[in-house]
Amino acid sequence: MIYRHGHPIPRVKYTEEEVETWGKIFRKLRELHMRYACKEFLEHWDELAVYCDYREDNIPQLEDINRYLKSKTGFQVRPVAGYLTPRDFLAGLAFRVFHCTQYIRHSSDPFYTPEPDCCHELLGHMPMFADASFAQFSQEIGLASLGASEQEISKLVSCYFFTVEFGICREGKDWKAYGAGLLSSAAELERTILGIQDGSVELLPLDGERVFSAELVVTDYQNQYFFTETIEEAKDFVRNIANSIQKTSELRYNPYTQTVDILNSSDKIIDLAKDLRGDLCLVASALKKVQEKDTEIDTELIANYLSRGLDITPYQSRPSSPTSSVSPTKFGESLTIPTKKM
């Protein structure tokens, strides 16, 4: 593979057999996606068809997807020839880079492959990386990996594996997949959702002890899967794990310079707080204007989103369990969230 960072990603001329294999997978997965994929996944599919030429008789090119994702979420894709080490892969996420393969699985078994290929990357991951919130969540896992020990990397890999790759959530009364490993494998997706419904597949609540002790199967279907009621709950779970990693300082990605800033002084933290305060004031102002037209807007939910992740309790005073609930220190003096008019 000939590629240099900063240059356009080379376009691949796929063979007729490879395009035919893609078409078989594409048709079957689209049928299953409409039944079993989460709403966030489905919301971004149509744009991929328009801007990246997603269709059954064409394998999309990474350069087209790269341009689309950069305009949507700031993520970039880079071609790789195969597996990266877990540390290298997660480090890429920290800089909003997702490493993608360009080869396609063998035509003899189109509906399942034990290793990543372009069907896995393009049909499983890309719709979710077009979702701003999910892309941010993926990057946070990567940022948590920078400077982490091998033991902590192992925990982050388990979190990533059972959420981003094989995560399941509930939408109403239905089970939906948001993990790319499921959404790119017709055989495993159908077997898993139907197995959950009839009780033949083990589905467990997303829990640290269970996740860290579970086997990460890469050559066959998973022995068990983990669920949350919503994708937001899965994000909170992984963020709690990431926040439990002991580091001397926190890291923040700067989207303007595409670098990582080390927050190791009060001046840097104050500068960041000023930036955040401006955004929070903008949110409050926007809410007031929207509420004049929409009295049903749930301001308590929005306020909870804003406050839930802010815990400035000294690290040594925090509970030992990364999944313990901690009431955040009050911070709302500068942000007045309008309440509903009764």
C-alpha cells in the first residue's frame, strides 16, 4: 500500500468479483439494518449514499468518506493494511483518526469475517462516526489511552469492544445494535438479535466486572453481549472507566490545531473554563429563544446533561469504583437554565 499522510487517499479499482461480494453484503445488511440498527445509525445512512456513493454496485472510496467525515464531525480516515496494536489504534482515535482497511473479505463467506475489512469499516463504523456525539465519545476513549498503563489499555479495549464494536441498546421495547461488529455482519446481527428474543444468546447489563472478565472473541461470534437502556448510558459507563485512570494531568484535543493540549496548570484550566463558559451562555440563550416557541422542551434534561459530567472532587476523595455515582459540585451560578412555564 502506497500512502503518505497529508496526500489524497489512493483510490482502489475493485474487481468485478469484489464488487459482487460487496453487493450481496450490502443488500442483506440493509434489510437487517432497517429492523435491528439503532436510530443514530439509520439517520446518517442517507447522507453517505448521497456524498460517498454508498450503493450495492459500488464500493465507496476512503477519500470520499474522509472528506465527508471531516465536514461532519472532524474525524478523518487513514488506510492501513491490517491490524494495529490496541495502543496505536486507540491513540489514533485521540486525534480523531480512524484507521481503515481497503480490502474486502473473500466471496466464499460474505456474511461473516473474523477480521476487519472494508465492509466492516464502511457498513459498520462510518454511519456512527458521522454522528457528532458518538464520534466525540469514541475520541474520549482514545484520549484516555494516552499515557495509560498496559493494564489500563486492556480495560479500555474491553470497553471499546463491547460498546463501539458489539454494543446493544433498547429503543422502546425493541433491542437495537449500535456496535459496528454486529452492524457489518449479517450472520452475527441476525443470530444475536433473534437469540436475545428467544433467550438463546446471553445478554448482560453493561457492568465493569463482567466486561473486564469477558473474553474478547475475534475469530467467532461473541459468547455474550452487553446492553444499556440507551447509548448515552454506555457513554457514561465508558467515561467513568476513563476518568478512573490515574494520570498526573488531563488531556484535551484542540480541533483548531489538531493537537492534544496537556492541562497541567491553573492558567490552562482557566482558559479552558472561559471557552466553556462562552458555550454554556450560548446554550442558555438558545434555550430561552427556543422555549418561546416550544413550551414542551425538556430543560431539566438539558441541565442534567450539562452538569452530570462535572465532578471536581479531588481524585483521592473519589469512590474507588469507577462506576459509582458522584454528585457533581454546583457550577450553575453563571448559567441560568430557563424552566418550563406551568
